[in-house]
Amino acid sequence: MCAKLKIVIIVGMVCFFTACSSAPYTYIRKGFDRPGIKKVAVFPFYNNTKITGADKIVTGMFISSLVQTGRFKVEFPGSVKCFLINERIIVRTSVDLDTIKLMGKRLGVEAVILGRVEEFTGVDDKKRDVDCVVSISARMVDTMTGEILWMTQHRRTGEDYTIVIDFGRVRSVSTLVKNVVAEMIETMP
């Protein structure tokens, strides 16, 4: 009888904790025509943290995860970089509509994805108890109209994946980035 009670309690806790997981805050434009968007370009994400290279890690992971889904054809990052260099564009917090439209014409993309890394902690490997935190925001913009088609913001900690006691906790910031990006891309229409 006691073993059955333990199993019921553990199953109940697992159900409770998985129900408490947070989902990304997401906006999808009403009437968004997904079949009309076949090819996208991903701008380098803006790094709003003090961690050097956080933007490159997140951008790379985002592109990789987006390619794996097969939802869109993704423009080669080298082509995006060449476009930015040739047009002498420095990506900061945002890109103007003329640049987005020009990229659409030059690279043949129907939409661009812009993003920002808000938080990126847990890189210090020397401390075992450092809790990883990642916060990312991204948006997809139509290259013809400049309308935001999809937008999401997501923040997770390594602790968020804990199932029972310390089991399931994410201790690697790269694993956490992969999880956060995957959860964000799942919200795409």
C-alpha cells in the first residue's frame, strides 16, 4: 500500500510541475499566410547582455533549429552577412523598413527574422551551483509590407526544467538556449 501511495504522489508531482511550465509570449498576425512565406533570412541577433558572443550562439542555434523544422527555406548566413557588409548596415536594436525591403529583393526572401538576447547567464563553469538563465525575443517581418507576422519573447531558467527535487534541471547554458529556441520556434504558425 505504501509503494502505491509513493507512486501516486510522484506522478502527481510530475503532472503538477509540467503543468506549471511557462510558454513563450507570442503574437501571430491575424490572417498570416504561412504558405506565402517560403524563404526567410535571419539577421544576427542583437546582444543586450554583457556576455561576449551570446548573440552569435543564439543566432546560430536559432538558424540551426529553424532549418531542422523544415518549415521555411533559410537563407545562408554568409549571404546575409555579405548583404549587410555591402550595404554598410550595422544591426543594432532594429533595422529600418527600407533595409528589410531591399534585403527581400536582393536575397529573394519573403520575410526576415530579427532578434535580441536579453539575458544570458550561467556561463561560469567554475561554479557548480550557477543557475542558467536565457531570455530571447524574436520577430518575423514581411519584406513587402514591413508588417510583423510573428513575434515571441521567452525566458527560462535551468530550474524551470526540474521535474522532481533536482532531476531534470538544465545546468548547461547551451542546452538551455537550445530548449528556449526550440520552444520559440514551436509557436511559429
